Amino acid sequence: MGIQRIDTNERMSQVVTHGNTIYVAGQVARDAPGTPVADQTSDILKRIDRLLAEAGSDKSKLLSATIWLASMDEFNEMNGIWDAWVSPGDAPARACVEARLAAPQFTVEIAVIAATD
């Protein structure tokens, strides 16, 4: 049961696996900065799909999600994209909070934990 790190730099790894658990770092909309929260959420979820696949999993195996919004005024807009993305019957435990994000062009950040089986 070793630890595997994916897409690593000096500061952090985008994914860390240990045993059958996958930890995906907080993701922001690198391909959609400054766009509406729905577009940023879609970009992030595509990135999460890719990272989970690279680690040998998918969204149907999500255990937990943490979502940070720059403004809770955008909660419903983000949820519209999230709800369409989550596998029916496989919704993870989830927290969503308002927070000041690291850069003003990002209005949402999402981190997930998933299983491999």
C-alpha cells in the first residue's frame, strides 16, 4: 500500500493515492478564469474527471467533496452544473462554504476524495 503522487511539483500534488483512496487537490478553472461560476464549475469537473481517470477511478466512486465559492450568491448556479455531473445515486458527502480564493479570477474551487473500487 504505497503512496503514489500524480502531477507533482515542489509545492503540491494534484492527486495522491494511498491504498484504495484517491485525494484530488482543490481544482480551479485554469482553462476558464474570469468566466461565470457555471463555466468555471464545468471546467473544474472536467479536470476532476481526467484526474480521477488517471488515478484509476471515476465520479461514481466519490466519497467526499469540498466546494469553496467566492460568493454564496452563486450557490444555485454552481449546483446546477454539479447536480447534472454527479452520478445518480452516487452523491458524495459534501461541504460547500464561502471563502476568499487565492486569485480573484477564480470564483469556485473543488476538492474530492474517491475510492478506486
